[in-house]
Amino acid sequence: MQKIYYLKTCDTCKRIMKQIPDIADYELQNIKDEPVTAQQLDEMKALAGSYEKLFSRRAKLYAEMGLKNEKLSEEDYKHYILQHYTFLKRPVIINGKKITIGKSPEK
């Protein structure tokens, strides 16, 4: 499977996606228009190793909700990512059994 979870208004996503030469081969999912499902998130976690690696601490809601001062569990990370798309670190690029989170895939 080749898939990219991204936010179309995210400059980082735009920049990284421009660097992928075979982008037409990827299935693209704009996470604002088509939210990540629990099954998709579980598949990402299986490749990444944890929900924490998929969680964005840069999201405005992270500070607004006071999560910075909380000790979050794996279930908490999963809950927040499913609750609001901004908590997913992006883009998430899946190429077969490889996952790249928040950066350009290595060549």
C-alpha cells in the first residue's frame, strides 16, 4: 500500500509532497475532509510502533487544552488523534511496510 495522510492547507505537507517523484502512485487522504478512522490509525501505529510517534505536540489544541502539563498514555494519544485531525503529525507517508511521519521519505 502506498498512501499519504495529509492536510491540504499545511505548508509542510505541500513542501514534502512536492519532493516525492512518484506521488501519482500514492493514494492521498486529506485528513480534514476524510478523517482518519480507528482502523487506519491502528495500521499506522503498527508500522510506527506507538501512537505517541504519530501525535503532534505542535497542534494549537495541544496548548489550548493544557495537554502539555498532562502525562498522556498511548490510549490518550489515540483518543486525541481520532478526536481532532490536528493532533496527527503530518504528513504520514506509508510505502509498503515503511512509514515516514512528518518529514520527507528517505530515498
